[in-house]
Amino acid sequence: MSTSTKYTAQDITVLEGLEPVRARPGMYIGGTGKAGLHHLLWEIVDNSVDEALNGHATTISVTLHKNGKTASVQDNGRGIPVDLHPTHKKPALELILTTLHAGGKFDQKVYATSGGLHGVGSSVVNALSSSLTARIRRGGKEYEQDYRRGKAVSELRTTGSSRLTGTRVTFTPDEDIFGPVQFDTEMVREALEVKSYLNKGMRIQFKDEASGTSFDYHHEGGLADFLSARLRKTERRNLCPESFIWEREFTGTMLRLQLALTWTDFPRESITCYVNGIHTSDGGTHEQGFREAITRALRNFIETHDLTPRGVSLTADDIREGVFGMLSIFIREPQFQGQTKDKLNNPEVKAQVESAVRPALEQWLHDHKSWGEMIVTRAVQAARARMASRAAANQVRRKSAVSHRLNLPGKLADCSSTDPSRSELFIVEGDSAGGSAKQGRDRTTQAILPLRGKVLNTEQASLAAVLKNQELSNIVQALGCGIGKDFNSARLRYERVILLMDADVDGHHIATLLLTFFYRYMPQLIEHGHIFLAQPPLYRIDVGKETYWASDDEEKEKILKRLPARYKPEISRFKGLGEMMPKTLFSTTLDPRRRRLLKVEVPEDKTFVTDQVINELMGKDAKARFHMIMDGAKDVEELDI
């Protein structure tokens, strides 16, 4: 609360020189935490990078000194001017380091492109440093000047002669502003490596005196090398054999554009953008144009090659799911949002980036049609997952409004164990087989859920139909873990979910229908290894007092070949599981000590192939199935119908 009601001119405080920076450092560097501390280093490094961008420097050296509090940045550029300014009658170096909005980047005479535009970077660093020393090599001489908290404490002096050129700035951030100062070596190293990728051909040397480590970064491949390195580091799999790498020079506002782009198996998009070598963490107009270019290019590819999926509407997010891209542009007079340069605001850049990138990416997709089709499959898969998740969430919300308790289906014969790790659910084909399984099972750990006939084909049905289907609803209720975004493995009531079908064509078809449902709506069950296929016998072979079981014709023939010729085996073929006595069904198929189970798995590198196969086998378009039948008809010796 104010202690005085008077408010006159003498109450107005005028901060002169660099005093505003020290009074409100957050306005200039975003804060006084770790990010703000390192922002001082980036300001000085970016000045040297600007020299390299404009063709005046080739090497930048950054050193963290032994105390961990002091840093030096040196380049072999032209060197900051040291002659007297005609108006202010001070050396240009001192003017730049002690005055806000003083620099050579306000027009394109000295720098065609630069990361700095406000002329406050070097002076802000000086203002927030307890000490700063600038050493300039220029015009055959070497100069030096010292500063304390933004003010010159020595005259500009000549320290010797030099045939080299360049600038070296050594500074120690002020602990009165930042508290205990300690540069993060790994953060600095990673940032410098990124800058070397963004400016191909430029060499950046980094030395940490405290640890004695040093690095030399020099990447002729630019963004292409950067993309490959990031993919390796994040362990993301590139779905395309080659990435889309593109670069172009321009005249006008945008001078150069570089990009590297691919699609990965990651469930989100990852786009990183840079302007004049500066990372814009909050994006901006250039990133918006890049995103639109990706979306429109793939939509045009889909339309040109008639790849529009049936029953699925692709959104921009679906198309860009898995995108791993990097964009670097160099422009005149960038308009950043704030001194920390986290977001680009130039409105004209969005259209320029989109109009340049879209046709180039579209042509790349046409030139690599098989890769483009794989990317489309990736987008369709993302769309189906999104639609299924939304519908499942809506269904769960509707049910939650009625009841919060678990409603188990009436046909479920549950096990007595409440420990999911010991429990397993058999989904059985038909009431007859279900009856035998219920009588033969181990009631402690084995639950039985019989199904009535063939379940709904979830690949062809609408989401509403899937959620209303009684058989599929019974499965979801029995498992108790929810579906879509509401899936929670902690609520899964059974460690193993075993599909128990007849060992014939109809049984295989029902198993395929169920696997399609799990793959589309509860893929986590497959990913975590919960889904199994039981292998009931198709044949019983009695030889004297011995009995053998065969799951198919091939296994039957192998058994018969092993038998001595003098034996005449008696062979029985089961028409279905319902024919088996409960005891026989348990000993051949349910008993964990003797049964055979196949775990259902989808290898990571086969995800898209699996998606395509399911779509072809179970989707509405019968062309693929027709071709498969026609191509394989000649190889079929006997048809089981």
C-alpha cells in the first residue's frame, strides 16, 4: 500500500544507459534462471555466427574457463570496429557494448542477414556481467578494453600487432543478478553442435577447461547430417529409405531455406525450426507455413493417385503424425516476439515457406510413390486410432453416467482367483464348446466366455455398430480395462486372453475377426503380449493303447510316418470343440502343462505391413482379396468348404 498521497515529477525515476537492463533483466533475457544465464552466451555466440553467415568468418571458438563462471567466445571475422563514431565521439566497440540499440544490423549494408536485430545483445551481456573484456584484431593491430557491469573501466588500448582479424569476448555473469553462476557444460556443447549443423561448413570449437574436454564440430552435410543424428539419438525409426532433403536460395525477404523431413514410427509430430541460426522454440509464421506445406503436399498426392481411404477422414494431425522435420530459414529483418527470439512474427514468411516447400515435397512423393503410399497408410492408421479412441471415450462416458460398477456379461463363467497375474480368459467359439470348456477348466484360474457365431467385422463396420455389438461389448466388459484412450492396463482382469476356436476354416475366420478387433481397438493387449491363440487338435490318432493328437493335416502325416508299418491307426477328425469330452478338452487344450499356445505379436518393423494386410483381408474393397484368390488358386490342391 502507498505510504504517501503525493505524486509529483520528483517521484519519476529515469534509468540511463544500461541501468534498465540491470533493473529488469527479464525483459531482455527472459529471466535470471538457468536459461537466462546461458542466453548471455548465446548472444555473444550468435554475433560470431552472424559473421560466418555473411561470409566473413569460418571458425568460432567457445571456452568455459576453469572456474565454471567465465566464458570466452572468439571468431576469425572482421573484428568489431574500433574507430571513433562520428557523432558520439567514442570508439565503436565501446558504443556497442555500453549503449542499447547500437549496432550494424539495422540495415543490409554490413549484414545481409543476422540473428540480431534490436542492437541490444552485446550491451545486455555487458550490463549483466561483473566483468567483460573485449579483444579485437583488426587493421594489423590488436586492441583491448575492460568493462564492469556495463561500464567501461579502461580506455581502448593497443596491445600489439596482428596479421589476423576477429573478435574475442570474455565475460563473467554477475552473481548479484543470477546468484551462484555455473555454466552447464553439456547444455553448451549440445547448443554449439546444433549451430554447426545449421551452418554447414562453419567450424565450432568448444573447450571445457574444468574437465579438460574439447570438441570440434564441422558438418558439411548440414541439416541432412542433423536429421540423421537426431534420429539415432531419439531411437526413432525412419519409415522411408531416404529423407526429404531440400535447399533453395531466394531474393527478397527470405534469402535461403533448408529443410530435412521424414516420417517415423513415433506417435506424434516433431518439427524444429530455426531463423538465421536461432532456434525458435515457440515456432512462428515459418513453422506454420512448413506444417501447411506438408499437409497440402500429401493431400495432393493422395488425390492424384486415388488413395483416398474409404470410411476415414484424414485430418492435418493424422497426416503429420510421425513427422520428424527440421526447417532453417535465413531472412532479412526478422521480427521476433521479444528479445529472447522464441517466436517469429514476420507475416509474409508463412506464405513464402508454404509456396516453396509444398510443390517440392509433392514432387518428391510422386518420384517415390511407394514411400508416399506407406506414409498414407501411416496417416490412415492414425485416423482410425483417433476415431476409435473418440468413440470409445464417448461410450465409456455414457455408461459411466448410468453405473460405476463393473458389469460382467451373463455368459461369462469367471474364475475364482482375483489375482490377474494368475488368471486367464478363454474366448470360445459357440455355446457347445463353451459348455465343454466350462466343465473341463480349472475353475480357480480359468474363465470361459462363449461367443455366438461369427463376431462383427470391425474393419468394415462403423464405430457406432462396433460399440453396439453385443459379443464385442461382452469381451470389453469381461476384460475390464476399457478401450481407446480409456485403456488402462492396471484394470485388466486377466494376464492371458486366449482365443479358442475350432481348428477349421470357420474357426480361423472367427479368430481373424477377433484379432482385427483387438488390433484396431485394443492394440495395447497385443503390444504387451496378452493375446494368444489356442491350438486344439483337429485329429485324434489311436494306435493300440497310445493316443496322438494332430492340429492339422501336416502334423497328422508326420505322426503316421513315424509309426511302424505293422500298425493300423484309427484316425478321428473333430468337427468342432463341442464334440470333445470336457476331460479331453482340458488335457489337450486347457492344461497349462500340455497345451500349445501361439502368442500374437506384431514386430515394430511390420506395423504398417500388418495394417495393410488387415485392411486388404477384412476391408470393404474386395479387389485385393480377388487378386489373392486368383493368384493362389492354382496352388490349392484341396479346398476345405
